[in-house]
Amino acid sequence: MVVSLIVAIALTGTAFSAEKKKPVAKKTTAASATSTGIVAKVNGTPITQGELDRATEFMLAQSQTKKELTAEQKKEAKSAVLDQLISAELLYQAGKKLKIADIDKRIEAQMKLGKSKFPSTAEYDKALKESGLTEKELEGFARKEIYINNLIENEIASKITATEADAKKFYDDNAEKFKQPETVQASHILIGIDPKASADEKNKAKEKAAALLKRAKAGEDFAALAKDNSTCPSAAQGGNLGYFGKGQMVPAFETAAFALNPGGISEVVETQFGYHIIKVIDKKPAGTVAFADAKKEIIDYLKIQKIQQDISKYVEKLRKEAKIEIMNS
């Protein structure tokens, strides 16, 4: 179970769901912000201004907000993010009560996994420097995440079930969600052209496409031709674009693809991207996804919904039992 994602979703829901913010906890006390930059304390553990600023920046980046926020909106955003940080700290403190024998090995493995996503050590070091974090701070985040995930897995997720009957009820109650339009699975070979290409360059590209079409219709392996000649990134998959419905491709490409039967190959199709040769692999008529095909996905979805709800309840319980101090600036 991907608990990390569930934690993020659940905490975000906790922070943003209420229209009006309620007091953080019954035991909340007001205090003055100190020179150490502490914005809140959770059972005596501080949350710093730096943590709040960094988390707020991350949240705003994830939301892809294009408009400049007003001062009031920024204040609300910081309040919401602080709420998330408090929730995460409460979960972490509860999680530490459950022993994890190999915690250091898990942290090391998580750090290695993070580093492996960068092409080089230099790129990793650069990203670390730009983030304003130290490796020790990153290890701290990894430790927190592992303890929180372990808590949720053991105390919440492992106790959640969703039955076939639950899934069937959801399926019947949400029939519209399971309707699907006509779709086509197609591969293509693209001989790309620059929008500013000369007439001569366009003619050469079209001639190349025509020659490849002749080879494809003569029975040469279409995927091999795509891998060797197509300028589309899909060339790596033999030109396979997967399934798509109407409205997902440019009009000329779509018209040609939907007019073909499985196994059929189009003539050369011109679009703003260049010259295409399209081969239809499969077609699915418009209809409704069968319950048998949707059942597993529905059950997974229902489990996640229940886990989110139970995390929120669990956090509220922790809040009632905690001493949470919000510092006034």
C-alpha cells in the first residue's frame, strides 16, 4: 500500500477542508514568537519559521497557482500549511511509540533511493544546496516519513477492508463514472518537420514518409520501421501511442485513425507536426466498463477513501490529547 501518498492526501484534506479554521486544540495557548523563529510547539517540539516557509513554498508550487496571492491569501495558506505540519508532527510522535528494529537501514535505503533519481552526485548536491537543506535534515525527513508510514500501516491501513459488495454498490451508484467513449489503440511513424521548414524540406519529408508507407504496406514490421525512422518519442515503443478517444489527437490524425479497422494502415497524414503513417492495433466501442474489470480499482479506491477518513479521525484524537502552542508574531 502506498501509504506515503495517503499521508500527503489525508493531511492536505485536514488542512484545507474547513471553510473556517477552528482552534487547533483545546489546550492551545498563545505565546510570543521568539528569536529562534519558532512558530508552534507540539507537545514541546518546535516547528520553525524555516520549516513553515519551505512547506508553504512547496504547497504553492504544487498547486501551480499562477496569480499573485493577496496578503490575506498568503496568510491563509501559511495557516493551512502550519496545520499540516502540526498534524504530521503528531503522527510522528505517535509513530515513534511503535518500535522499528531496522530504522537506520530503512533511512539509509530511502536516502539511496532519493539520490538514485539524480543523474549524478553533482546534480544531487546542487539540488540539495538549492533547497537550502542539509543531508542531515533530509535524513530527518526520511525518519519522520518512515515512522508515520509505519504507524498508519499498522494502526489504520491494515485494519481497513472494502468488500466486493461495497465495490458493487459504488459501481451501481456511480454508473456515469464507468461509461467509456469509443477508443482506438494506434501506432504511428512520424516524419517531423519544423514549422519554418522550406517547401523543399517539406517535400523531402513527405517523400520519405511515402517510401516508409510503401514498405509498411508491403509487410515490413511496423514497430521496427517506427523505431528506426520516427521522430516521435513513441518510436522507443515501436510507435505505440496506446488507447485514445476522440478529442485527444489533432483532427486530421484522429479522423484517419478512427476510420481504420484493426490492422489497417493509413495513407500519409499531414498535421502541423509533420507526416504520419498510422496503424490501428485495436478498437474499443463506446460502452460501460464491466464490474468485473473495474472491481479491483474500485476496492483500492474505497480503501484509500476509508484510510483518509480514519487518518483524519486519528489526527483529531491526537490533537485533543496534545498540548499545541501557536506563537503569535
